[in-house]
Amino acid sequence: MNPSVQHNAPTSERERHVILDALRGIALLGIALANFPEFALWTFLSPDEQAAMPTAGVDKIVRFLQYLLIEGKFYTIFSVLFGIGFALILSRHSMSLFLRRMVILALIGICHLMFIWSGDILFLYAVGGLLLTLLIKLSDKALLCTAALLIFLPVGLDALTEFFGVDFAGPFYDAWWAKASEQGITEENFAAWLRDADNYPQMFAFLLQGAYERMWEFVSGHRMPKVVGLFIIGYQIGKHRFYARLGTLPLKRVFWWTFAIGFPSSLFFAWSATHGHPWGLTCYSALYAVSVVPFTFTYIAGICLIFIRYQEKTRPVFTFFAASGRMALTNYISQSLFGILLFYGIGMGLGTSLGLVTIELVALGVFLLETVLSNLWLRHFHFGPLEWVWRMLTYGRYFKIIK
């Protein structure tokens, strides 16, 4: 094979690291568990409506466990893996190829946001990836300091909002509700709109205002600095190829130190989240920063420890999850399609009718189905369908998909 052609090709199966794909697959599970309450429209119900569910008692426990074990953790894993992927691409290809890849991802994200689901994260990732390219010439120390600054920056921004009345997200909030009003969407019919929408134009009306809502969420939640900070951490891991020499890393020490910091702070974070932020916005933001990132690395270190210590016994499990990770883009978009099919009026219309515990079981079922289908698909194909299209657009040439 021509070396130049190999250099300009996507990562081959022999070059893939199972642990990275498995982590990506596990992250998809957590993302499904985090997103499906919104797909099912449970998140949009009033507290009284949620309390009227038959499973309300169990739902309270599940909600607390969501904030303790899931909230922010799995999108953090995904963000770190994104940064690792950036380092891998730069080790084999030019910066221009990565930039092209991000532009295409941004277009995919916009289509997902505007036409399928308002909770899209791909557009934010694409923009964050472009911003990351501006920082990589910094020294390792400067990069890590920048990552810490970006991760804790939202605490300072929320303090400005809480104590000095600086409303960063106010204009976006006003624009969101102005657009919602144009579509006839109000606080009263917000939760039921998608459940009652029995045709795509009605669903699209919600998606239009939902795009404005998503921009407000990005600004009010200060998502960009958090994401870029996590990208930097992942980039450093990928740059130094820590994933390729797990046996030399102090994973056990990382596990226990991050657990000692992340678990107690996650308990306080979960309590604050489920009790209306009684300590104020700034404290809640600080709890998020000191709980989510450390506890995420507890997960990562723990999974890596299992992988290297019990590799022979757990290899089938990691391979099973890795298949969904190799098709992460396809599976992420597919989760949105499952959400529409199950919960919206143009599908089965189950939205607002299920309690949280039932929704999470549905999310688990969807993920397992996707993972089984991913394993079956990859027996016969080199790439997932959307991954295949993304690669061809990125590299500007045709790739054989059938094995």
C-alpha cells in the first residue's frame, strides 16, 4: 500500500485501542441515562405532575442517584475522549484535516439540533474543538493550568450573576421565549407539545424554539469553557499516550484520590440539586466543578484497572461495549430517533406518561439494543453508517465500507 495513502486514511481496526472504544461506549450508556428523561418529557413536567406518577417515591431516589452518579460524568468522559482523539489525529494527520473534520461535525450538529433534537451536543463539541486548536502550542504546564482555569471559570461567572446581577444569559432567555411565543408554545403546553404533535411540522415548530433554548442553556451553564477545559485534559492524555501504557500508570492511586474528593462532593452536589440549590448558584457551580471532574476520573481509573488486571476474563465485555463506541456518532443520533419514536406524538406518544425509573430502564434497553446492533453491524462493515459518511467528507475520497 502507498504510505501516503495509509497516512491519509482513518484509523484502522488494528490501530484502535479497545479501552478507548469501550470507554466511549460506556459514556454513551451514561448519556442515554442522562438524556432520556428529557426525551420522555419527564423533565418538563411540574413537580406536582412528577409527584403524581405511580413511581414517584422510587423516582425521587433515582433522581438523587442521577445527580450523584450520572449528571455531568459521562459527557465528561466523552469530552476527555474527544481530546484524546484530537491528539491521535494530529499525530497522524495535518491540522487542516482536523479543522475540516470539525466543520463537518458542526454541520451534522446543526442538522441534529434543527431537525431532530434540541439537546444536541455535537455543535458545541465542534466549536470547542476549533477553539482547542488555538491552545495546543502552549507548554504542558500552561495547558493544564488553562484547563483548570476553564473548568472553574463558571464558578466565577455564576458569582458575578448571583452577587452583582450580571446576567450573561438573560438576552438568550428572552430570545428563546420570544421564539416560543411565535410558535404558540407556552409554559402551560410546553411539556405536552411534543407528545401531542402528530405531524412533523408541529414537531419542527418546537425544534425552532428549542434551538434558541439550547443556546440559552450553553450560555447559562457556561458549557463552552467546561468542554474546552476537558478537551485539554484529554489532549494531554492522548499526546503522552497514557492510554497505551496503562500498566505503568498509578491508576489505583488515581482511583482512590479522585474517589475521596469526588464522591463526598457529589453527595453534596446531588443533595443541592434535588433541594433547589439552597446554598446559592455559586456554591452549586463550585460543587459541580469539584465533584463531576474528580468522580469522572474515578470511573475512568476504575474501568482501566479492571481492563488491565482482568483482561482475559473481561475482554468479551470490553469488546461488546467497544462496538458501540466505534459507532458513537451513529448511536448518539440513533438515541434521538428512538426518543422520537417512543415518546413523541409522531411516534408512540408515550411522553409525559412514564415515571423516571421506567424511563431509565427504557434508556438502558435502547443502549443495549444499539450495542447488540453495533456488534452485528461491525461483523460485516468497517464503519458505522454515519462514521463512514463523516470520514469520506473529511478525507475527500471514497472508503470501502463492506468487509
